[in-house]
Amino acid sequence: MLWQVLVVGLVVLGVLATGRGSAIGVVAGGAVLTASMLLQDFALGAAFRLRRRPMLALALFVTKLLLLLGVVLIGLRDQRLDPLSFAVGATTLLLAIVVEAWYSHPRAT
């Protein structure tokens, strides 16, 4: 999560420095994808733990779906969010995952 915040922050600084894109769109894209990943993690944990809770898992998956659909229907349709900036923000999650994997595992030399 720390890497995600740092990567989004760097991208927002780049957007503000160049004057291209929307900082709000970048933050929204990063936040939505991070929330989606966290909801999926909680749902899978509820579904596959020793003490299974299938109804909680289903509710979390539905919440995740509604979150993603809500952003698309409200934010992008009404042009409240810049679609390209939102997409850039969404890809910051993937970059943060790669950075986390890179720094958390010792390199074979």
C-alpha cells in the first residue's frame, strides 16, 4: 500500500509539473483500483479461510462490482474524470506491485 501511495504521488507531481492531464483523475484511478484489490482480497479470505463465510464473500464481490460500475457510469460518462488520467492512475497499482515484488525478494547473485 505504501508503494501505491508513493507511485500515485510521483505521477500526480508529474501531472502538476507538466500541466497535462488531471491530478484528480490519477488519484481516482489509483484509489478505485486499490479499493477493488482490497475488496477482492477480503472476499477471497472470507471464502477460503478455515471458517468460511460465503455470504460475506459474495457481498464483497458484489460491492467490488458496484464500485467499478459506479465509477464508470458516474465519473467517466459525465466527463467528471479525465479518462486518460484515470487509466494512468489505474496502472499505478500494477507498477506498485512490481516495485513491491522487486524490493521484497532478495536478488539471486
